[in-house]
Amino acid sequence: MKAIVDGQKCTVCGVCSDACPMGAIALRENQVEISDDCSLCGICVDTCEFGALSLPEVGHGPSEDLGSYRGVWVYAEWREGKVHGVSHELLSAGRILADKRGVELGAVLLGSGLDDQMAGELISYGAEVVYVVDAPELAHFTDERYSKCIVELVNRKRPEIVLAGATSMGRSFIPRVAAGLKTGLTADCTELDIGDEGHLLQTRPAFGGNIMATIICPNRRPQMATVRPKVMKPVRMDGRQGRIERVELPSRCFEARVEVLEVIAEQDQTAKLTEADVIVSGGRGLRSAENFHLIEELAGLMNGAVGASRGAVEEGWMAPSHQVGQTGRTVAPTLYVAVGISGAVQHLVGMQGSQVIVAVNKDASAPIFDVATYGVVADLFEFLPEFVKRIKRER
Amino acid sequence: MHIVVCIKQVPDTKNVRIDPDTHTLVRQGVESIINPFDMFAVEGALKIKDLNGARVTVMTMGPPQAAEALRETLGLGADDAVLLSDRAFAGSDTWATSTTLSAAIRKMGDVDLILCGKQAVDGDTAQVGPEMAALLDVPYATFVKKIDIEEPGFLKVLRQTDEGSELWKLQLPALLTVIKELGEPRVPSLRHKMRAKKAEIAVWGNAELGLDPNSTGLCGSFTQVVRVFSPQRRTNRIQLEGSIENQAEQLFQYLKKARVPGL
Ligand SMILES: Cc1cc2nc3c(=O)[nH]c(=O)nc-3n(C[C@H](O)[C@H](O)[C@H](O)COP(=O)(O)OP(=O)(O)OC[C@H]3O[C@@H](n4cnc5c(N)ncnc54)[C@H](O)[C@@H]3O)c2cc1C
Ligand SMILES: Nc1ncnc2c1ncn2[C@@H]1O[C@H](COP(=O)(O)O)[C@@H](O)[C@H]1O
């Protein structure tokens, strides 16, 4: 199967051919030709202003009564008795979705020895009901047990939407939940909304952040998505009411062929990066490992963390745990300062959600300036010392 | 021990960029590469083969030219290659991909360990591995950076999490998704390259897998892309001009106004 061209409407303008990420559209004398490389991604359909392209009609139609699924759920992640920030963010986002659908917002809490305090916290961020599964087997996270528990809960309560953070935990076990429920899953969303037909519109970056795609799951329930930390805004409202339901699950939910032997916490830069309010990152423009003291000094002045581009990591100037970007960390601090970083798309996807972005680069045409709030075209070795001096003058 | 490594051919995103005028992807001169994470998986499998002895099969689902990717890994020392290729597989989302890949694993029958990359850099979903594990009902661990085989029938792995690392013990057969720390891919050897050139690559279509056509490709996908657009770029950027002192002063004032901590 491949995309379909309507020869009557096609003007052979070539826009689709340039847009096709698979390089599957060739221009012939008076028509475009689609090769077997077509992956049916549909990008061409959207770029054609003449409406000449379409995808073949498919789909198996709703498998059952979708209307019997009601409610929005958030998987509530926690560490050492504290709810993970992304769960606050998701509850606030889920609150908006639940209100648009006119349904209840629920949170799911799995663990061992859970007190009501965490559940109460989930309520203050918008949950109307918190389902708690408390069992000794859930003390340590394992994909098998955690996914079996959620699958069982969903089968019992039938929510229409299930959201989780795109953390290492969420990205690890939520796909198994989706497969267990035989439903679609959209990874790493940055935007969620309800469409006119009531479907969950899930928007995420693709092709290394070069394009954004909105995805739906029209024929299966629940609709599932993992969402990037730090993109939704958490809203706390004290004094909210909600109920806490402790649920007993059958023993098969706790069986696993995996044993957690050891958990090694690393209080390293990695964790600091994702939680930092300010990040100062350096790239290949720094020219040496020693010069990173400029970055460290500036970060220190603003209580910030130190990040790096892959360029700097590849040079061996910074440890991989500092890398921001597609193959590093996704961060969204209040302030992100990119110094001597060109702004390759793989770097941009990891930081463009930051509130304020400052770019320091001597090349005025560097793509990092495309995402910058404040652009400083300057030699970093002149600018950084001057800026540090200016900050210090105030103290 | 029979290890299957799942690899995917992806556009080399290093060279992908957006045309500033049309806001579309420019793909000219963009080559296909093996998903970098999958190369770490290949390396992981070959290390086990070196140390403990194993048969390594590489498998990919993709268009006919994906055979090149398989040949490349044969050149590194993989033993067999299987290409899953059929028009019926086109347009697969992660569910349909996992369904097809796991059908092929079932057909092979004797698989002890499946290795996948952490994620494919074109789609970035990181879903195919865990979904396959669910469909095959085997235990799995994600983001693995070290694999140890001590006891027969079991595997010890060190996995990277947001908070640190975890040591897990898994019962075989199992599936792992791996990250860079597992090891950079080796260089191809002449001997393997010679063999790779002549090697026969098995091609399985749906005739071989026998899946319900409604469960593969676009038809078998639960998710649908409804809109594609360029990410919004900031248009209201403020360019700071003047002398270095002037630039520093301006930036300081702006950040102070934005209530940046410490200023
Ligand atoms: C699959 C894949 C995944 C990737 N993942 C990531 C990722 O996660 N994170 C990431 O960052 N990259 C990633 N990359 C790499 C990315 O494509 C770029 O190669 C990398 O980000 C470049 O790093 P850089 O900006 O530091 O170096 P360069 O591109 O070399 O840029 C250096 C910049 O410094 C400026 N400069 C030099 N000297 C000075 C000076 N004295 N004063 C001011 N400015 C100066 C230059 O003008 C230039 O713009 C990935 C690539 C691939 C293929
Ligand atoms: N078409 C495919 N053929 C073989 N393996 C694949 C394919 N798609 C994904 N994979 C495997 O699944 C991993 C995760 O891919 P993804 O879920 O697309 O991010 C990849 O690193 C591969 O190991």
C-alpha cells in the first residue's frame, strides 16, 4: 500500500516530493510517482495544497462500544515517598481533558506501604479518585508486575484515556500495558487536547524534532500517551475533595520472572539536570575541557546545573550524563543558556521547551538563534567573563 | 544460545533539516543508516557470542533495500539475517511492527534472547521492544548497559534509570533494549565482510508469517497520524547588540526582569 495521487488535481509542483521523509515521491513529466518506499506517514497529504494526495482507506473500525469507556487516568509515579513532578503536571493536564469530556479524573498509585498522604497530594492536583494498589511485591518497580496491575485495573474500571510520564519508568512499562490492552500508545507527547469527535489529540515531535505530528487512536480504548516531563504546567489547588479507593488485585498480577537485585542511586548531574531551574550548557565552541570552568562558574552563580551538547561530550570535555538532546536528556528549565552550541535539531529537541533561552554564539546564522529568546552574537571568551563580572557587581 | 537482534534502517537525522521557506523536511542527500542504538544491540550480541558462544540472527522489517543494513551487520560477525518485507507491512505503527516482529520470532521458535535498541531515532518511540515482550510474554528490561550470563537460563543486567542504575535478574527467554554504554560497535572484519557479501538473506513476507492481513501494516495499526506540521520557532527573539559590556548589561537586565534565581 502507498499514498494515492489524484492525477486530476496534481500540478506536479514538487512540494510533496521535498517533504517526503522517505524520499518516495519522484517527479515525472506530468505526474508524481510514489515508490514502494512510501511508509504511509501522510506527511505529503498535509503539504499538498491542491488536495491531490490521500492515504488508502483502512482501519478495522471500532472493535467494541467505545462509549462504555469513561474517565481520564494518570499513572502517578513516585520516589522515596514523594510524587514525581511529572505526575502533578499530568494531573493538571488531565483535569482539563476530563473537564472537556465531562468525566472523572483518576490517579493510579502502585507501591508498598503507601500512606494516604501521597494520595491526598494527587487529589490537590486535580484527581477526584485515587486507586491505590498496595502490595509488598510492588516495593521495587518491575515492568511485569506494574503493567499487569494497570492492565487489570483498566479492565475493571474502563477509563477512556490513560496518561503517564515519559520518564525511564513510564517509557519502560507503559508500552507493555498498551500491548496487554491491545490499544495504541503515543510516546513522548508534548501537547494533549480533545478533538471535535471526542478523540484525544496527541501531539509529539518526530524525525528528531524536525516535525510535529498529531496522532489519534480512533478505534481502541483506552487512548494512551506518555508525556514529556516539564512541558505541562502543574496547578495545585488546596482544599479539593476526592476519594481514595484501595484495590485488591489477584495474585497473578504480582507474579514476575524478574528479580530486582540492587538499586544504585546516583546523585550525579543527571538527576540535577532534569530538575534544575537554570541550565548553562556548553558546546564545541568551548574548545577544551578546561574552558568549561566558564560554564560552571556562570551556572554556579545562578544555582544552575551544567549541560553539554553532544559535540562537547564527543570531544570528551563533559561526561555523557550532562548531554542535552535527542540521545541525552530532555530538559525544560526556567532558563537555558546555550554557549558555543550550533543548535543542531537533535540538541534543540532536548531544550526547546525551556521558558527563556539565551544563545551565545559568534556565528549570527547559527540555528540555535531560531529558538532563542535572547540572542547574543559574540565571542564567548569575551562575553562570558563580562557577563559574570556584571552579575558579581550586584552582590 | 540463539540471540535475535532487531535492527531498523532510519534516515540519518544528522542531515535532516527544515527548509526555512516551505517548512518541510529537506531530504536531499540524506542517507539511510542503521539506527545507532541497534548497533549497540548488535555489539552486545556479538560480545555474548565471543564470550559464551551463541548464534546471532539479525532481523529487520522494512523495504527490500533494508537488506543492506542486514548485510552490514553480517560483516560485523552476525550469523544469519532475516528480512521481513511485504507491502502488507507498510505503514505499521509500533503495535503492528511488534506484531510482525514477534510473529517472526515465534516462527524461529528457539530464541533465547532478543535484543533491541532503546529507541529508533526516526520515530523515537521506544515502544517496539516492550510491546514485543508483551506479545511474546517474556520478561524484559529496558535501557540495559551491561549484560552478564552466570547461571544457565538466567541473565543479570544493569539498567540505567533516571535516578541511577538497577541490577536485575531475568529468566530466559527474555528481551532487552539497550543503550550506548553496552559498547560501541566494532569494525567489520575482512573475513566476515567476504561472507556477508555472498550470504543469503532470508526474506519473509506475510505468506511466511501467516498473520491476519488486518493485523499488519497500516490496517493493523491502532494509531493514526492526523496532522503534521513544523514546530513553532520563536519569532520574537531579541537580539542583543552593541559592545560586549552593553550586551552583558542588557542580558543581565532582561534576566533580572524574568526573575531568574540568583540575579
Ligand atoms: C542520532 C543522533 C543523535 C544526536 N543526539 C544529540 C543530542 O542528544 N544532543 C546534542 O547536543 N547533539 C546530538 N547530536 C549531534 C548534533 O547533530 C550535533 O552534531 C551537535 O549537537 C553539535 O554540537 P555543538 O553545537 O557543540 O558543536 P558544533 O556544531 O561544532 O557548534 C559549535 C558552535 O560554537 C560556535 N563557536 C565556536 N567558537 C565560538 C566562540 N569563541 N564564541 C562563541 N561561539 C563559538 C560556533 O559558531 C558553532 O555554532 C546527535 C546526532 C545524531 C546523528
Ligand atoms: N521495523 C523494524 N524492524 C526491526 N526492528 C525494529 C523495527 N522498528 C523498531 N525496531 C526495534 O525496536 C527498537 C525501538 O524502536 P521504536 O519503538 O520505533 O523506537 C529499535 O531500536 C529496534 O531494535
